[in-house]
Amino acid sequence: MRFAEVVATSRKIAGTRARRAKVAGLADLLARAEPEEIRILVGFLSGRPRQGRVGVGPAALWASKVDPVPEPILDITEVDRVIGTIPGITGSGSQARRTDLLECLLGRATSDEQDYLRRLLTGELRHGALEGLMMDAVAVASGIDAAVVRRAAMLGGDLGSIAVPALTEGAEALQAMRIVPLRPVRPMLASTSASAADAMESSGRASVEWKLDGVRIQAHRSGSQVAVFSRRLNDVTDRLPLVAEVVSGLPVSSVVLDGEVLAHDLEGRPERFEQIMSHFGTHEEGGRKPLYPYFFDILHLDGEDLIDLPLGRRISVLDNLVPAGCRVPRLVTDRVLEAEGALSEARRSRHEGIMVKAIGSTYQAGRRGSAWLKVKPAYHLDLVVLAAEWGHGRRTGRLSNLHLGARDAESDRFVMVGKTFKGLTDAMLAWQTERFLEIAVRRERHVVFLQPEVVVEVAFDGVQSSPVYPGGVALRFARVKQYRPDKPPVQADTIQRIQRIFEERGG
């Protein structure tokens, strides 16, 4: 398939807001792909090459001036081959050789293809064809029910690899997919509720759990082998020896557990998230504190997948298997007062708040829905840093004022919702100045624009209407709580969520 077809489809999709039209355009291209092209195509259209990062910075990519060819000659397998070759170039002078190889590729591309390649390789490709749309497109192109495709993608962890059997083997191949211990499953995500009462009204009888301010993990065991994965599905087993020790000691042959890890101070109180991240991957012997596991769900046990069981049954299995000291505190109730009491107790224990989970809900891996609701005492959002401004006075020479963006669930672009310089410590200022300059894509006077990849947790007092910002709303009194390196940008909160807060609370 010609690379120009991918570029043309991307531009067409970017020009429409209609989800059905986007899906139809993607499905048409997928249906015409050869089997060996499918995985490549999914990666390109999702804005994520299957090889990941290529090791050439955005500044070098955008600074490179190569004359385009007048007519398209590239096919997608050639582009994929070059992208796959670049990370393997190492040693002295590797950066220059990588740049030379990319320039050779750009020299065989048209002007539109060059622009697409640069945006693809710097993470700036925002044409609304991210994974939710791609899942629906795979379903349409293959004629398989969308729920079957979504489930397979959740369990397989890689939409590109799911698309191949979907389009070449059919529904039975996807329906046969199961959880494979030691292969990570996409974690279920939570939506936000303004209060315990609202959450209980939505959920009914629920498991009300402490919302720990820890790092999300997924622990796997198959026989004697244990693997621990991060929220981003990266293998972090060697960083969490206590988790591996606990899971190794369980009386099972195979298991998959969902939970978090925490560090504690000398008085046994939980440390803050940023402190926990500083301990991530260290031992007491090295002067840092160990990280302890606290599990709240079980997805698989001894060859049987449990994700389709109601939460109440999964809790029972978990409680019979995992020691109480390694479980997240919870109570099962349908009473608002008891949920509010749990919230107060969690806050007194220096945790974020509570999770309210419908007791009859199944584990919807990789999805954010109303079955899990997080309740915090103040508004908190995870947003993406779109740009930063050079500071003044004491902050001269450091990037300070942050431009905050929310994800548009319809287009998968990022929409600016405010700025803030509040809550930034000296350590944060130093870190973000160094990090932001690494991912800068362009500069305009005192503003440095960034690849949209750094997620920051922001607290704010409310939402007000704004004629300035494209989403029509802006955050009031936003302040930085912490950076969230464990979260990818696709898990940032949406502009639709912020608009709902505005509508529900009247600004």
C-alpha cells in the first residue's frame, strides 16, 4: 500500500468531526491492506509506530530541510523498515547516522508525506484516529462485533496484533483469546464523581475502597515465574522485589492481580506520590524505602479468567487468597453515610479519597466508565502540558507558567483549559525545565511549545466560561499537585469532563 494513501486518509479524517465517517475511512483502508501491512497500518493511523520511539529528537526532525519529491513513491512497508532500523543504530556518531537515515527517507517523500512523518515520529499526529476509533474500524473492516474486538484488544494489549487475526481469521480467533499470565492486561480505569453521595446514587450497592495515592501495578505469576507491570504495561519486576516476594508466596499456580504500591514514613503513614516515585525501583539497602503492594482486584486464578465475574465474587476470591495486610481497605455497602465515613477515614489516613465500585460490575479492561468512580474532596484532573513560559524574577532562566490541555474525546486533540505557575517547587522547576527542553517542538518568543506527552495532576476550585479557550471553559485557581510519569497522555482527563463540571456546578 502506498504511504500516500495513509496520509490522504489521515487528512480526510482530520477534516471531519463525525465519528462514523472517521471509522468508515479507517475501515476502508484496513480492508484493502495486505496481511503483512495490517499491523503497520494500525500503528501509523493510531499515531504510534509499532517500533515506538526512534531516538531522533523533535528539534532535529523539524530542523532537517530536505527537498520533497513531486510524486509519491513510498509504500508503508518501506517506511516501516526504515523506522525499525533507526533504533538499532548505536555507538559513536549514532545520532548523526540516525538523522542521515531519516533524511534519506524524507528525501523520498512528498511534502505532505514529510509533514506526516515528522508529526508521526514526534508524537504530534492528532487526527482523531486513536485506539477507540481504530477498534471500531477493525470491527467494521472485519465484520466482527465491536465488543468482541474491544475485549480481544483489552486482553492482548496491542491493537495492531489484534487487527491481524481479526481481518485474516475472523471472530473465532478473537473469541478464543484469554488472559495469558506474564502478558499484561490493560487496566480498568475510573471516572470521577463529585461526592460520595453522587457516586453511591450512581452505583447502588458498591465496594467502597480507599483510594491510595500510590503507583498502579499489575502482578502476574505463572508457575514460579513472577512479573510486575506498570500502568503503562512496562515490566518493572526488578524494581519491586517485595511485590514479587508476596506474589511468589501465594498458594497458586497462576494469578493476575491489580493493585498499587506505597511507601511509608517512620510512623507508618503513606508517603506522597512523588516521594513514592522517587523510591521506585530501590531497596532499603540503598538508602531508599521499599514499596509495599496493596491489591484490590483479581483477574485470573489457576487457569480461569475472572474478569467476567461480578465484582462481589472477585472480592471473595481475592480475600480468600491475599493476606489482609496486602489488600486495600474496603467495605461493601449501599448506604451513603457509610461511604462518607469511609471517605473521612481514608483522608485521616492521608489517602486521596475513595473508590466506589458497583458490586455487580465486571472488569472492563482498558476502559473508563461509570462502574468505577473516584471521589476526592477537591477537583483534581490529569492534564497534559502543551507549553511552558520562561519565568521572571526568582524563576528567571527556568520554564515556569504551564499551558494545560485536556483531551478532546471526539477528536483526540488536546484543548487548552488554562495556565498555572502555582504549586511548583524549586525541584519541579528544575526538572521541568530540563525535561521540557528535551521535548520542545518550537518556540515563540517566551513560550516553548512541547510534544503533548507530560501528564500533570492539577487541583482547581471550579470551572468558568471562557471566550478565549477553544473548549469554552477555563479552570479557576489551578495549581500543580504533582507530575504523573506513570500516566500516558491518552489517559488524561477530557474537555467533555470539564464541561460537565461547569454545567453541573454552574461555574
